[in-house]
Amino acid sequence: MTLDELILDVQNELTFAKALPYSIPEQEIKRIITIAERYFYDNWKHSVEPRYLLIPNSVFSNPAFKTDRSIQLPDCVGFVHNVMEAKGGASMFGTMDLDFADNKFIGSEMFLTPFIGESIMYRTVIFSFLDLVKGFTIDTFAYDYNKNTRKLAILGRTPKGSQMVVHIAKKIPADDLYNDEVFQRYVRAKAKLRLGDLLTTFDYNLPGGIKPNYANLVTKAEAELAGVMEMMKSENTADFLYFARW
């Protein structure tokens, strides 16, 4: 759905397909849609997609990076989830299988050992060993991302001889967002509230002396908006599980 098609849909909703002679200006509808876009990109999980950006090592030797240690990301980047180092080569333990490397080794030592009796002391030693090994196997970078300037600031170490991988949330195209039924309902409800504000600003009557029921219009719009917000809240759940200790 294009922007013009969405505007026409909202106008038909407000006027009951032009059965009523009042609406809000098209410019105001565009403003409502623009504000709704920013809100959905920040709060609706279906408005972004997980993607990976590969930052070449040449970026970190650029004078622009050395000035403030930040990287300008594209406008389509909504959030940054993680910043990692692209590593290759063999395992630090000399195994041929890269998947069976230090992480699995440490995990098996920590979680597959018995947890009874004097082995508690052994488990404490294992945790100390994990902290030590992290210094050799760490592959993440300390960072800070500002979604308004879209600048990724590298706060810690600088990659040496390797590339950086940035796990991001990429904004979907606006036309695809306009096709979202939840987004359409949100924009319609917001437009109805604005129409209610407009009609109550003046003592407006329809031809023939018929007076619109402003309270009914605003009440229905608020109920529709509350339904949309509740649906978004229920959909925006975590994609992982918590294991509780009973």
C-alpha cells in the first residue's frame, strides 16, 4: 500500500466513504502517518527485521573514525543488538571442528559436572577458569548506539586485523508497514481522535441543523486505539524462554 492509498483509506473511514461532508486536512493525515511510523519502528516487532552489517577493517584506520570513534550507520538501522568480531581459523584447543571449540569445552565442564558434595569447590574453580578464558576468547565490543544520529560509537578496544559484524534491527520499507493491518487501525484511530478535536473546537453542524455526536466519535476512537495498543503489547513478547528455579 502506498502513502496515497493509505490517505484515501483514512479519508473513507472518516467520511463513511464520503457519506459525511467533514474530514481532517490531507496534510494532517500525513503528519499522523509520519508520527505513527516513528512509533511503530520503535515499538512494533514486525516493523523491523534482523540483519547483519559487515564493517571492513579499513574503516578503523580512517581519520573520520579516529576523530570520535564512531561509525555512521544507514538511515534504515533502527537498533543495534550486538557488535562482534568476525573470527576465523582453528580452535584455540587445536580441534579441527570449528563448531566444537572453546565454548563447548567450557560449557561441558561447567554444566555437565556433578553438583554434589565436595564437587562444589570444583565447580567454583571451573567458574574461575571461565573468567580467565574470557580474556582470550571474547569476541564482542563495547558500544553505544544513538538511534537519532544513527552513530555507532565504539567504546572499548578497536579490531586488529579482523572485520566487525554488527547485528542490527533494520526498518522495513514504509510501503510494507502501511500494509500492516495493526498500523492501519492505529492510524485510523488517531485520525478519528484528531477529527473529534477539530469538530469540538467549533460548534459544527451538518446541513439541516444536524449536530454530530462528538462524544460517541471520540469514545469509539479511544476504544479502537486501546485495542490496538493491547494487541501490540501481547505480540511484543520475548522470543526466548526463562528457566525458573522452583
